[in-house]
Amino acid sequence: MNAAHWHLVLNHIPVLGTFFAAGFLVAGIFGSSKPIKKAGLIVLLLSAGMVIPVVATGEEAEEIVEKQGVSHELIHEHEEQAETAQWLMVCLGGLALVSIIADGKNRKLADLLFMVCLIGSVAIGIVLVKVATTGGQISHPEIHALG
């Protein structure tokens, strides 16, 4: 497997992870379950961590697809969106970590951070879907109409 293949395999994890995390967080609210809320925060933290190998393999995948004659404009658009999403995810992962730590020390701060993480997971999940769509357009011309 080359970097392009790994990129295609790994890039789904942060995208789906943010939505799974949001699901856990909502379930934790409605079920008044602290363990489910914490599970959502952990999923969010892990999803944010997966951005690192996704970006690393994306750099190598870029070189591979450029050699295949793929439009540099498509690659550049995807790369720009991915860079923004990367930093959003890192910040969200940091907030999730602080929320986990604050939970045992400052309940009001933990509750506020929890809600920010919930809103952020949905908002950034949507951003990640857009990034994934531009990435798909690089090798899947059938989805160009979705852009």
C-alpha cells in the first residue's frame, strides 16, 4: 500500500469520528450519562489525533496523483481546505481534552466546554465533509457536480 491508499483509508476516521462523537455527546445529554459524555469526548480527541496521519499521507498522496496528471487546482483546493480543517480539529481535540480534565475539577467550566465540543463537532464535521468532497473530486470525476 502506498501513501495515497493509506490517505484514502485513514481520511474517513476524523470525518466519521466527529459525527460519532456528536452522537455520543447528545446521547450523554439526553441520558444524563457522564460516562457516555466522556466517551464522546474521547472519540473526539482520538478523531482529532487521526488528523496527523491523514495530513502526513496526504502530502505524499499529492505527489503520486500529480504524476498521474490530476489537476493541480483540484489538489490545491483540497489541500487548502484540509489545512483549515486540520487546525480546527486540533483545537477541538484540545478542547475535548481540557473538558475531560476540567470535569473533575470545575464542573461549570466542564459543562461549558462540553457544549462547545458538541457544537464544534457538528460544525467541524460539516467542514470535514466538504474537505472530503473536494478530495473525492481529485480521483472521482463523477462527483464534480457536487462541488
